[in-house]
Amino acid sequence: ETTTELEELAGCDLVIEAVVEELDAKREIFSELDRLLPDAVLATNTSALPVREIAAAAERSDRVVGMHFFNPAPVLPLVEVVQAEASSSEAVDTAFAFAERIGKRPIRCRDTPGFVVNRVLIPLLNDCVRVLDAASVTPADLDTAMTAGVNWPIGPCALIDLIGLDVHVHASEALHEALG
């Protein structure tokens, strides 16, 4: 957005950024938001980038938190409210309260690779994809196995399709880079 458009945000208590999942783009936005909104809590909607690295672009990184909304955001209620090392408790509380106000089910977590859900989900989905070849099973049969066999509400292949293969690969690469 242009500076003029960003200046229209003056007076906001909380601003949630949702630009492309690239560190440089997010840092550029946070540097500008930090300058224009010295009192607002600044939240990044990242699913894989370290919040601390985005917050480093702000002079007052204590105001920066993560708010990981799950895709599709209008349907899924979870929001991971991510506290980086420098994030203040007040900033986390503001983001958490906002998520509750808009009908979401927020959880608090630390700024660790993959946060909570992706740290568990991405390796699990990768194993499911490996099973396609290893067990010589179709994606439909794998989905049926997991929905009918362990009561998952959606099969792993359908879930990857829903979140997008590109998003899944990006999250997998980010976790691999951080954790090996």
C-alpha cells in the first residue's frame, strides 16, 4: 500500500498485516507501520516465518506479535497468537482479545518454527504423501482411511488441496530449514 493509504490507519489499536509470505516484504511493511502507528499493536499473519525476524524491522518490537489465521479464514476458527521474545504481554493480550471479539478461538504460543499446528501438521501430511507410493494407495483411499479409520474430519490429500500445495511446500521448506 502507499504511505497515504497506510496513514489512514492512524488511531487503530491493532493492525494485522497479511502480505505475501516473504520476509523482506513483511519487514518493509512493519518498518512503515512502526513509523506511522507508534502506539498500535502490529500483528503479522505468517504461517512459517519467525515473528522475531519480522519484528526486528520495528523500533518498538515489543508491540509486534503473530496472528496466524488458518485457511480458509472465514471457516476455520483457530488463530495462533504468537509471542516473540520481545513481544509484550499487553500486545499479546490485545491480539488475543481481538481474535475472541471476532469469533475466533485463539491460543497463545511462543515464536517457534511452525508454531503449534504446522509443527505437528506439516510432518504428518508429508508422511501421508509418502504413504501414497509406499502403500500404493490412491489419494481418495488414503483420505477414506483417515476419515473413516481415525475420524479425521477431512483426509490429508483433501486438506493439502484445501490449503494449497504451494502453501504446504512453503511451510515444509521453512520447517526443514529451521529444524533440519
